[in-house]
Amino acid sequence: MSDIICAIATAPATAALGIIRVSGADVLSVVAPLLYKINGTPAVLEHGKATLCRIQAEGEVYDEAVVTYYQAPRSYTGEDTVELCCHGGLYVLQSVCELLLQKGCRMAQAGEFSKRAFLNGKLDLIKAQAVIDLIEATSRAERKNALSQLEGHLSRRLSAVYERLVDLNTALLAYVDFPDEVDAPEEDTLAELRAIEKELSALLAGSDRGQLIKEGLNIAIVGAPNVGKSTLMNRLLGYDRSIVSDIAGTTRDTVTEGCRLGDLKCHIADTAGIRTTADPIEQQGIDIARARAQAAQVVFAVFDGSRPLTEEDIALAEEFGNERNLAIINKSDLPQKADLEYIQDHFIHIVKLSAKQGEGLSAIDGWIETQYSAEDCGDQGILTSLSQAQRLLAGRESVRRAIDCLEMGFTPDLASLDITEAASAVGEVTGQTVTEKMIDNIFAKFCVGK
Ligand SMILES: Nc1nc2c(ncn2[C@@H]2O[C@H](COP(=O)(O)OP(=O)(O)OP(=O)(O)O)[C@@H](O)[C@H]2O)c(=O)[nH]1
Ligand SMILES: [Mg+2]
């Protein structure tokens, strides 16, 4: 199979421009004979320079493209790479690709460019995950974190932990092999293991937030009937998704949509108004609403500020009032009659707004920003992948076992087994100790052309 791979790297849709990527040792031997200057003489490509070329073979012109050549190792993959920035018609792109295949390239598999970058040491697995996260980013928080990971702070931190574990093991094994010549490692080793455990805990603490950035915050809007939950939902989404009416009990099925609040990707559920009812269908809606609220990370508890609190409101304040949830006093455009003191007793976070008039809604974005600010992931980057977090968790467990072993006075060779396991778990996250199958699984998640 040819070692030179090619693929359309842009989305499979008609657009102004489309990029074909070609990568492999001596890529120019295949691509250069197809490229001519507009005056008809053969084009000469230089590293890092964009050159306007005509793509031509056997007298047939396929396209005019801006072609950039990256000489190994100074390319994304670490190999000789050519990017053909063609006109973005699917037929044009496909026919150029077919021409490249005829001339000896083969189609790249999903993620193969990035896999080659990894194998050539251009990208570790943290950065590879960051490339996926960046492509899939739908919020500023996701973009910011993916870019910090690409800069390599997190990779360096994790690689440092890996190196420290390997060094520690080397010292321990030296003692096991030559107990008379090497000092007993006890105190230093214990101190270093405790420091590593602390560092792994710090990395794991950030990973919960990483998941949140990536997966999005689950919010349930709950409240008594007619308080304006669906009006609020529609306002937050920016379009009419839920039915609004002045008939109490309008919403029955839970309506869920994705949107962005503050910096964060969110999934909002508008639910049935909660009250005592004899209608079995409405009751089902209310049961689902409660289940949704239980499962949500945050509840927006909505109250109608224009009327005194009802028994239902009071029961809901008791049910959902806590330091995590947000009380929303709606209908601020009308004269206010609700007893806010009662709500203040149950909720720390309260905003007043008019969903109907669209006034005061920025308070919700502001609240999300302060509670879940993107700034606190700093410039270091935090882990976003659950499987990465699980490997680190396993690594920390092994470190803890090694500490126990040494504290209980077992021989160092036992601790050494745990440290080896810890190093291998951490190394799997950065890619320092991964197997070929793991690499294939990771890069298969990429799209073709990446
Ligand atoms: N004046 C005023 N009316 C509002 C406001 N928000 C909602 N309403 C009105 O209140 C009524 C109920 O609104 P909905 O959004 O359907 O209320 P809901 O909480 O979803 O009601 P259910 O689905 O029945 O539980 C409608 O007539 C809305 O126009 C507001 O901020 N100000
Ligand atoms: Mg509703």
C-alpha cells in the first residue's frame, strides 16, 4: 500500500474553497509532475510558500489551486506534505483526489494525518485530543481549553509526572539490586510519591470542569404552572421552541434544547408546571419534570413575581432551594407582589427578569459566567476526556498503593510494581506508553482529512 495518503480535508459540501491534503515521504515525486504555473511551465514549490498552480495531467486541466508545500519535518504530520487549496466544488475536489489516487497515493483513513503526526512526535495524545476538541468546540470555554492544551502546558505537566515516576522506579530498583551500594530510598521516595499524588489530584480536580466544558451544563427549568417557564426557555434559545399560553398546564412533555449561556454550552429542559392535579397525563408530565430536575446539574426555579407566592411555589422553593440552583423571579414588568424574603431564605442566587419583555436576561449569562467561569481553567488547559481522567485516577490509585507499601515497611520491590503501573497509566494519557490498538482507537475518532 502506498505510503502517500490524500484526502479532502474540508467539509463535504459545495463551498468557495476546498482543501486536499497529501502527505508521505517524498510527496513531491507524485504531486509536482501534476503542477504547472499559469504560463504552462512546471511549478516549483518551496517550503512554506503558497504557489498558484494549474493541476494538470495528460493535457487535461483539473483546477487552478493555491498549493503549499511543507517539507519534513516542518509539517503537521512531520512528513513531506502538500495542501492543495482548490475551488470548493465537490466534483472538482473528487476528481483531483481521483487523479492523485491514479498517480499512486491512497485515501487516508479517518485521523491518519494526526496519527502520523503522533507517530512522528509532532503531537502527543493530549494535543491530539485537543485537536478533536477544537474542531468540535461550540463555546468559548471549549475553544480556550483546547487551545491551551494544544500549546502543551497540560502535556508538559503530565509528561513531568511520568518522568518522575520512571526516575523513582529506577532509584528503587537500583536499591533492590544493589542494597549495599545504594542508600535506602524510604523517606525521599515517600516524599516524592506524596508530591506526585498531590499533582495527580490537582490534575483530576480540573477534569470535572473539563467534562462540563465539553459535555455542557444540564439545566432544568421548573416552577408552578403559568409562571413563564416556556417564555423563558424561548427567550434563552432566541426562538419559539415551547408553546406559551395563559392556560395553566400548557407544557406537558419536557422540551430539551442546546444553547450557549455565558461562555458555556448548555442543555436546557423546559418542564411541565408542578402542581397537584387529577389529570393523569398532566401528572405524568409532572413526574418527568421532577425526574429531570433531579438529574440536572442546575435547576432554574421560576416564580411569578407579580402575585403572592402560592402553596405550590412554597413547596417548590423548599424542594429546589439550595446554594447550587438559581431562583428566577419572572414578570418584573408587572407590579411586584411576591414575598422575596421567603425565597431568599431558600436560595442564595436570585435574579429578577421579565421573560416576556426580554429584560434582565443578561443576569442569567452573568450568573453562569461567575459560577462556571472559563477563566478558572487558566492557561494550563484541563483534561476533557473521561477516559483520560479514568487512566489518571487509576495512576493515582497505584501511587497510593505504593505509598501504603512503603509506609507499612514492605520491601521496595513491591512498591516498584505499583509505581510501574502508575507510570504506565499516566503514560497512556500522554501517549508515552500506549499500545498500537489504543492509538488506532484514538485516531479513529477523527474525521477523514484530519
Ligand atoms: N407580563 C408578563 N407575562 C409573562 C411573562 N412571562 C410569561 N408571561 C405570560 O405568562 C403566561 C404563561 O407563560 P408560559 O411561558 O406558558 O408559562 P409556563 O410556566 O411555561 O406555564 P406551563 O407550561 O403551563 O407550566 C403567558 O400568558 C405568558 O405570556 C413576563 O415576564 N411578563
Ligand atoms: Mg410551559
